Amino acid sequence: MNKDEENIFPSIIEFYLNVPLYKPFPFDEHQDNPLSGLPEFKGTIDCYCISCQQSSVFSTDNYVMHTDSGAVGGNYGSRRRDDEPFRTIKHIFRCSRNKDHQILFFFLIQGKTITKIGQYPSLADLTNTEIRKYRRVLGNDSWREFSKAIDLTSHGIGIGAFVYFRRIFENLVEEAHKKQALSSGWDENLYKKNKMDGKIQLLKEFLPNFLVINKSLYSILSKGIHELNEDECLNAFPIIKLGIELILDEKIEKLERDKKIKFVSRDINKLNQEFKS
């Protein structure tokens, strides 16, 4: 397998947690590729547990169910598609904190392809629960757009997800713009003449450092909307999502730090007054 072929394959963990339903991938158990070991996978996955409401480690209990297309009495019957035999695989992962908390995955192997055909909880459920913490820095409208972007990718729609992410990026920049515009010496005409890269540079003191350093994220989102196809956007989605999350994580950290500074400064002043008296 050459490097170009490697690029089309997600890892097994990515296939579980990031790949949307009904997207087929080349598959051959007898050839070396990242997915060849999936049917008998016995490892662990790090994932958000919607029951524990926190991240956890899930491990497979080694229960794997194969149903061949020609099996008598099989749960999926003996249907064939295009005269190709098929089989299904069911993987159950259990939360390390509580074995009753489970994640289920269903796969279809047919011909030379493998497809994820089912998942519970859904990809959107797992991710949307995990990103609730970002509502405080995004606001309700942008947070809903974040959720919609994730939901779209779970249905194989990448370009639409990029539209929502670009809007979130623009809103973060505009939030900084409104703060900077109140400062003395601000040149609004200069700001309006600049493209996004220039605007970010002018606002760098009011923006998360990760956004400033990685301002090319905006041009990637724009290119995805106008030039890339659905698959190209879907393949880029995990790293784009992580980039947005890092920007938001930095905003949350700043809020927490500012909150601590406010309370500690207040208490230090109280102590100072008490000791003086």
C-alpha cells in the first residue's frame, strides 16, 4: 500500500468515533491496511460517556457478532446486494466507570468494502454532550451552529459544516472587534480595508493566541466552502473541529483566570484591611 492509498484510510479509532454512517471504505482482511484488524479489534477507545457526563475509557468486551449473508436464521436474513455476499459485525464497548454504560457500533462488510451502518449513542449525541461547555463562550446561537456542524458531518455533509464553522470564526473575530473599537486611537477605516488576516493582526491583543497563530484556519474554511467537495471537507473536519475547540478552550481558560483574579484580589484587599486594623 503506497502513501496515497494510506491517506484514504482512517485509523480504527477514527472509524469508530469520527467517520459518518454509510460511507464505504476499501477493505480486505488479507491485506495490510489500517482497517484490516477492525473485525477482531480488542482495544480501548477514549470517548465521552453521556451517562457519566465526562470523558472515560471504553473497552470492548470481545463480543463480536458475525452474520453471513447465507446464514440460516441469521438476524439479517440471507439478502444479497448486487450478488455480493455480506456480513455484519457488532462491537460493544463498556465504560470503565460503569459496565452498564455502553457504546454500540454496527458494520457491514460486503465485497471489498466496509461501512459503518449504525451507532448508539449517535456521533452527534456523543459530541454535542461533550461540547456543552463551549456554550458559555459561544452564546446560544453560535453554540447551536457548532452542534449543527457536527450533526451535518454525521450525515456525510462536510461543506455545510464548514459554513457553520466559518460563521463561528467570524463571530469570534467580530466579538474582539467590538471590544477593540472602544479603545482610543482605533482606526475603523483601516480595519474595514483589511482582509481577514489583516483584521486578525489588528485585533491580536483581544483574540485567543491560538487563533492568531493559526489564522490560516479561516482561508481553509473558505476554500472548503467554495472549492472542495464533500469528502475533502469531511476528511478535514476532525482537525478543523479540534482547532475551533482549542480556540474556545483558550477563551474558557481566560474566563476562569479572570474570575480567580477578581476573587483573590478582593480577598487580598480584605486581608490587608484586617491586618492594618
